[in-house]
Amino acid sequence: MKDDMARVWLEECPLNNDLIYLNSGTLGPPLKSVSHTVDFLRNEWIREGPGSAAGAKGADSYFEMMKWTDRARQKVAQWMKTSAASVAITGNATDGINLALTSISWKAGDHIVTTDEEHPALLYPLRRLEDRYGVIVDVIPFPQSDPDQDFFDALTDVLKPSTRMVAVSSVSHRSGVTLDLEEMITRLGSYEGWVLVDGSHAAGTQPILVVPGVDFYVFPCHKWLFGPIGTGILWVSEKALAETDGLLSGAPMMRENGERYSDRQGAWRYEFGTRDWALAAGIVAAINFRQQWTETEIAHYYLELRTAYLRGYQQSGCSATVRGSGPILQIVVPESSNISRALWETYQIIVKPDIGSIRVSLPPWLTPTIAEDIGFIMGKEIALWSC
């Protein structure tokens, strides 16, 4: 089954065969079927005259394209095992984070807790709240391993009566370490503020768990879903839908049956205006493709790739520290830029250099055997620079 899964993913991979792409954590290349679906529908829509007068063929095409947002919302909800009324289609995770944050009425002195391994997509909007409203943001260390009880102790220690939000990633974009969301919610106890989760590196690599107590859950479709660039998901709890109101508004989206939604009924309040609706069809195609397997099977396969990669890495004799509990691995090395450049120039391996580390994202079109070979090659190259 291992090689069969890799073969099917490889057939959908659009990359050149002469490179080894280990950076899906930044941008997962859209599957061939995703790009084909998006391009076909967009071209058909344009050819039929988008925005034509009512009753003309183009108008029918226009409204048909709008319905794809609803279809995508229904598909995502089915995939996440949640209600479609809680799902909004956004441009990416950054959009979702900003839409969630601006739906809350902030005041000076409000307290937010986040971590030191958050992506700028979350950290910068929080800093903007500091500048605009006088919100106070406390930063605590992200878990160093999975699990990490020190993190939960630090989190509960920093909570105060003025804490209105806990905003964290479920998987670190730097280290790949996974945060136990269920344990976090349990440890929050009687805390009544908002909880925002950036699931950018969890969605697609592990079964999505909409944990009771989480109010906003965001992720892009262009990373581990290998969906179209320019798409993302914002999931909103019933509590958040009832007690918050989006900052932006406009003509709401179209239902599958051709009627318009009320702009306040559900998470579609975050969707408005003319969009490239063909992208929504690409989300449907991406989820349809991966539903050849269960999410548990995909997650287990990623763990097999991780185990194989680490086996090869350890056989290389390299002693540089490796972190990460899934397909995202962080190798702690001082010469990250030079090593990354050498890996590309010598082996056509693409990784992401960071300050003091290299991030490796293991894609599902690798077999465990190939992952082990890559781990050995990278370990040998890293040892040349770090030992």
C-alpha cells in the first residue's frame, strides 16, 4: 500500500522529475486534477460572458460559478465532520486570521496569549491589535516536544481576568512539533475568552479535530491539501457566530439552489463580492482526490515517511538535532543558508532555510525507501558544514 499511495500522489504531482521538493510547508504544488478543474471552469465561465445581462447565457454561467463556493463549503464541512454554516472560504490562512480578529470588539488592556513560534500570518495581526487598540500580547514558548507539560503550565500561569484570546498554532511552522489542543482546552479550565487556532500545518497531515472550546480554526488550501493557491478555510464556532460580527461586508454568497444567503446567518458572512469562483471548485477537487484514503491512513503514511527519513539521517552519522512529530522536521544547524544552497546545487533538493535551522517537509509522493535515501544524503551534507 505504501508504494501504491506514493505512486498515485506522484501521478498528480506537477513538479519536474529532476528535483526533490521538500517545501510543501511553504507551498504545496497544486495537484494536476486541481489545476485542470480550475482552469477548465474559469475558461468556460469567461468564454460564456461573465456578468452578462439577466436571462443571457453568461448570466447563468455567472451564477453557476458562484454556487461553487457553496459546494466547496459543503465539501469542506463533510471533510471536517462539521456544519457547513461554520465554514467560510477565504483567500488563505492570513485572511481567515484577520477576518476572525476583526470580528471582535477590542479595547485597551485586553490581553492575548500566543507563542514564540507563530507564523507572521498570526503574529503580525496581533501586533496590529497592539498598535490600534492598546491590546497586550504575551508570548510564551511553544512546546518543545509532544507532549510538553511545561507549555501548559506556562499558559495557565500567564492567564489573567483580562485575557480575551489564546491564539496558537496546532503544529509549529518552524519545528513541526504538534500541540495537543484537547489537553490545552482542558488545562484552560474555566477560561471564557476566545481560542483561535492556526491549523496551517495540521490540516492535511493529520485528521482535523474540531475541538470543543476552539472558536476560530484557520488553514490554507495551498499547503498540505495541495489545493489551489489563493484559497483558505475559516471555521467559526456557533458561539463565535452568535457573539461576533465581521468588520467587512458585501453581497453575500449564493446557495446551491440559486438563492442568496443572509449575510449574518453563518460563516459565509466572511464571503462577499466577486471572486475567482473556479478556485472553490479546486478545493473540491483536492478533497475528492485525498478521499481515496482515510485521513488516518494519510497521517500514518506521513509518519512512515518521517521514520524512514530519520532512519537514513541517523545512518549518515550526523549529530545535528532534529525536531518534529510529523512530516515537518526542523534540523538545527548554524549554516542553514549555505547548507540549503549546497543541497540544491549538488542534489536539486529544495528545503526551507530559517535562522539557525532547516525545515524539511516530506511530501506524500515519496516512498519510505526514497525518504530514507534523502535523509542519508542530507545528513552527510549537513555533517560537512556542522561537524
